[in-house]
Amino acid sequence: MSLLFLALFLAAAPAPARSAAAPYWPGREWERRSPAQVGLDAARLDDAIAFAKANETTESRDLERAHYTGAFGREPFNEARGPLRPRGDPTGIVVRHGYIVAEWGEPDRVDVTNSVTKSFLSSVVGVAVDRSLIRSVDDPVAPVFAAPVLDRDGRLLDLFSSPHARTITWDHLLRQTSDWSGTLWGKPDWADRPAADLEKDMARERHAPGSVYEYNDARVNLLALATLNVWRRPLPQVLGEYVMEPIGASRTWRWYGYQDSWVVLDGGLVQSVSGGGHWGGGMFINARDQARFGLLTLRRGRWNERQVLSEEWIRKALTPTPAQPTYGFMNYFLNTDRKYLADAPPTAFVHVGAGTNAIYVDPVNDLVVVVRWIEGKALPEFVKRVLAAVEGP
């Protein structure tokens, strides 16, 4: 066979089909499949989507109004310090075997994702651990504040001087079990979801780190500042380079802090981002980018040929917190003993924030589902209806 004939033969030959066992990785263009092609019942999937649309959150679409008229508005020190803007329609995406199967609402609209931001924050910590910038999550956090940290007005931020604070580890902050006490960016820890007997709670002895779980956004912002001190560059840049660009995310997402959350770092001012939208700010992102992040965590930190987050980091993130078994690293809500979602597999987990914004991740069914602006109490029923559509592998 001549070389010319061989070249013509190879050019005319059809491209080899992708192995059925080989996973599909979305490129910049995300391939779609019909429900039937990926083992889903179309009518039942439509029913789940209709349910999500019919159960839109009752809070105002004007998120500034919602902030001041909802539960956060009744807290002390409740002033919003980061950006707030109106949100869009109920929105979602269903992804199975890596393919988009269904979308509704405004999947390209960039909206705040509230506490799903915490999952991006913990990922930035994870990259620091994977690159040995943080030796171990069991190390104390205090040493990264050994050098004075100054806010934009030149005032010293004294955050880890107490004996209790010096025992707090990265793991404690990631699992929301630190019981750190202090004030950061004008928000005292006790002002976040304050106790019924506030004076008694403020005067009590601190719990030993790791012993008591408390969801607290002031402490999450502390983790963001500590992580900024490790990376010594803006965390949105770190997230973009090491996580979002490798998974093919758009360039429309933004991660904000507060008007006053600026520190002096290496001779310049850098904004320390927030871990959610409690006081405004946080991650603003579209649903397709949320789905890509969900797929990254479903695939144990791998994206095509690249291990974006180590398998060991994802394993730790999915390990139940002893003081709260349905919580892993922020913001991985676990389905331990099916306590979180009764009809989902116990290995399923959810990145979830107020709104409700949720990224449901299901390794058993190879499924990622984004649902935005649904009533929180409706989320379990929505997941149940999506799973009812699963007919086969």
C-alpha cells in the first residue's frame, strides 16, 4: 500500500466512536442529550421542572428589599455592606452523564448564589492545601496572622490573640465548629443569627473548637481573610486560575466583598471577599457555571486530564462533621443516613445557599441538578421528582 493511498484511506475513515465507558467532559460548548438518551423519563422530568417553577421563593425579587424585610433585616448590625441587586426567574439545569438534559429560566443570568459561595471558598483553601501552601487542615490558623494585618485605614485587625482563638484550626473554620469570638468588617460574630438570650450567650465561655457546630458568616469571612493571607493575592484571581478556567467556566462570574473589607497587602489594597450574601456581596454566577462546578465535585475534583482539586480534598470535604453529621467542609451539605434528603442516596450532597440556590450532586445516579430561587422547604420534593425520572443507567 502506497503512502499516498494510506493517507487518503485514513482521511476518509470515520472517526472512532467514543467508548461507552469513557466519561464526557464539556468543552466551551456543552453537548446536550434528550432525556431518553441518558435514561430519564421526559414526562417525569418535565413534572419536576414544573414543580420547581411553581414553588418559586416567596421572598421579593428585589434582594435589597428582601434583605431588610427578612430574617437578616431583624438582626443587629444588619446593614448590607456588599452589592445587592434584583434576581431573575426561577432557573435550573439537569445534567446526566455530563450532558445537559434540560434547562429552564435564565441559565446565563449572573445572580448572587449566596452561601454556595462557601463551596468556592473552601475550594480555594483546598488548592492551597494541595499545593502545600497550607501544610494540613489540622494546623492552627493563627500563624498566618503573625505579621500585623491592617485594614484600609491602617487599623490593626487583632483576630487571633486570645488563647481560645489560637487553638482554632483550618478544619474548625471549614466545618463551622470554631466558636471564634470577635468582630470583622463591623460584624460581631454574635450578631449573625443572634441567640434568644443574647447577653448570656455573649458572656459564656467559648466552646472547645470542634465540639459545637454553628453556621456563622462572620467566621466564614474570617476564613476568607485567613486564606487571602496565605495566597497573598485576590481570591477571585486564585479561583479563576486554578478552578474556573480549567473547568471551562464563563468569564461572567464575579466574587465580591464589602465596601470596607480591604486590607493592606504587600503595599497595595486588596479586597477580602465574603463567604456569601448575608450582608451583600459573595459570588455572582450563572447556572451553567454552577453546573460545571457541581460536575467537578461529582467527578471527585477531576476535569478531563487534570486533577483540579485532589481526590483527597474532596474526600475530606465529604467527611461528616462529628458535631453536625450532615455537614462536611463548607458548603457541602451531606445526606448522611438520608437525614437531609430522605429520597436521595446517602452519598448525595448539595452545595446550597439562601434563595434557595442549590447544586444537587448524586454520584449513584451520575446526576447534577442546579435549581435556583425555589422555596427551601420544596427542595426535598423537587429532588424526589427528579429522581423519579431516572429509568436506567
